[in-house]
Amino acid sequence: MDAVRKLTVCATKLIIAITNQKGGVGKTTTAINLAAAFARRGTKTLLFDLDPQANSSISFLDPMGITRSAYELMMDGQGTDELPVYKTTMENLDLVPARISLAKLESKLVGDFDAPFRLKDRMEPLKKQYKVIVIDTPPTLGLITVNALVAASHVLIPIQSSYFALEGTDDLLETIEKVKARPNPKLEVLGVLVTLHDKRTTLAKEVYEQIRRVFGPKLFETVITKSVRLEESPAYKESIFTFAPQSSGAVEYEKLCKEVLSRV
């Protein structure tokens, strides 16, 4: 109950960008299930898909039914009544979906004076309607990801416990510091999350210890282990909490949600 009360006080400031320029690190899985974890607590939550691959979107919606998306919002600046917000099957969880057209966004915005601030400006009406916004970003450090970092209050970095886990991490942290230096000085690194962890292997244990040495207290205690249920749930257009509520994935993402609340 303490965590829920704390959320009520601080939630209007809680906009979490899930970011890593490496693909296949569980970024979308984390965005989906962290947003779902907030929603199942009764918190009005928005999942904002900024990845042109649209995996967060198709995990909840039929892509043929998506007529408006993040691309139209950022390009056209639609009025509040026309915001591309869709209900999901989960109570308290709404979605701004992505479509492949989002891949054109960077070329369209290049040269615009407000290019890094487009998402932040367009998100203002949404901030009045939701206590938590979770942003799924593409596996790049381009303009779309920069928009997410400028709009966010916090950034969460998922890292797979594999041999190349820390490859490119310096570039990501440098980008975050550049965003903090000027366009968003209030941006905070919420934490680093180890994902797709196979605790049975010696390599995974060694990589985890390496990540812990590098990030220290920024590393979440929660570890997301490899799970068939986590891989299957998007195909049924469900979060892990409705697809397999007793699974390790559900337990771990609920634990992550609690740990996030303890840090904000």
C-alpha cells in the first residue's frame, strides 16, 4: 500500500523511456510488462510505442485496425480529441501504437528547429490523462530515441546477460549525458535491468557480475530470466500477467514494478 500511495503523489512525473540501441535485449518485453504491472495496480498507464517495428503495438492490437499512430501525432500535432490512443484488453492500460511509417520520421524532422522536442510537446495532453507513461524505443540512438529521452523523466536500460552485453553501452550513456546537459537536465537513469538471464550457465553468471561491477547501485536487484511464457504471451495479445500469472516472468515483472516505485 505504501508503494501505491507514493505513486499517487509522484506519478504525474513518471515517464519512463525503455532504451538500448542493441536489439534483442528484452526492451519491448520490458515495456509491455512493466506498463501492465502498473496498470494492474489500478494506475492509469499509457504504453507509447516509438519503435517502427511496432512489436509493443501488435502485442495488444490488430495492426489492420490501427488508423492513427505515433507518427501522425508527431508529424501533424493533432488536437486533444484526435490523439491516437487505443484501449487495450487490460483495464487501466492504453496504447499509442506505432506503424512502419514511423521509420520515415527522422528524415521528415531533420532540420526542424523543434525536432528533439516534438514528442515532449505532443505529449502534453497525454500527461494530464495518465499517471505513468512507458515509452518503447527503437534499437538505435537516432532522433526518435533522443525524442524519447527529452520527453522522459527517467530512462531504464535493459541489458541481456550475454557475452556482448556491454557493447555500445558507453555510446548510450554518452547520449543520455548529452540530453541531460541541455534539452532535459531533469532526466534520471532509473536503473539497469538484466534480462534474458539463464542462471544455469556459468557465462551468464560471469556476465551478470561484470554488469554489477560496472553499474553498481544502478543495477536493479530484479533479474528477468529467460522464459518461454514471456516469449509466447504477445502472440496471444496479452501481458504476462493475464497469459501466465503464476509464471516466473509475472513474478519478476511485478518485483521490478515494486523496485521502480522504490526509486522514484
